Amino acid sequence: MLIGIPPIISPELMKVLMEMGHGDELVLGDANFPSTSMGRRVVRADGHSIVPLLDAIMQFFPLDESVQKPLLCMAVPAGTKNQPPIWDEYRRVIAAHVGSAAELVFLERFEFYDRAQQAYAIVATGERALFGNLLLKKGVVA
């Protein structure tokens, strides 16, 4: 045990976060995301929702400020009228940590899959919200 590390962050996840360098990407996959078939490294976070996990990760994870799109979500299919409410939760959590409104950029499902396959790691969560997949690009610690 260590002081100050939220219990939702497993030792394996902390190791992955520490190993990641500038420009590496981390996917937080919802319960329906094909994590194992997509990822080179998969960290299990079964039973955990993405919002509290994101809140804990953002305590340690600088977003890449050198790119315009450090936050990517899987877009809903064309013709879908409502955006998933979880996206507003992501914006709220990220803004609380970086001090500004978080701009989410949306990728079509298969574009998101292509990007996820190149990510440093995928965290497989128990998130039940549809289209809850989120990709974070790591920046530098100033």
C-alpha cells in the first residue's frame, strides 16, 4: 500500500501509467469494447465505471497539450439523436483536473478501433454506458 493512490488504481494500472511516455495513448474501454482483441496490453478494471476511474487517472496523467485532440470518444452512429450523457461526465471530470473545458473529439467506430489498436494500453472496464469509450493522449509533466 502507498499513501495517496486511489484504491481504484490497481498496481498493474499504475505501472502502465508510469511506463507511458509523451504521446502514448490510453484507451478506457466500456464493457462492450473488444479490449482483448484490440490491445497489445490490456489492464482489467472489471466492475469499475469509467468516470471514477478517469477521475483517479487524471490525478497522475497529463494530457498532451501539443496536439489539438488529446481526448477522443467513439462517435454514435449517424442519425442518432441524443449524445450519451456520460460524455458530459467526462468533460466535467477532465475540466476539474486541467482547469478548462475539455473538448472531446469524436471518431467513427472503426476509426476509433484503428486508433485503439495502436494505443499503449487498453483498460477494460465494467462501464455500462453505450459509447463510453475514451482515448487519452499523454503529455509531459512540466
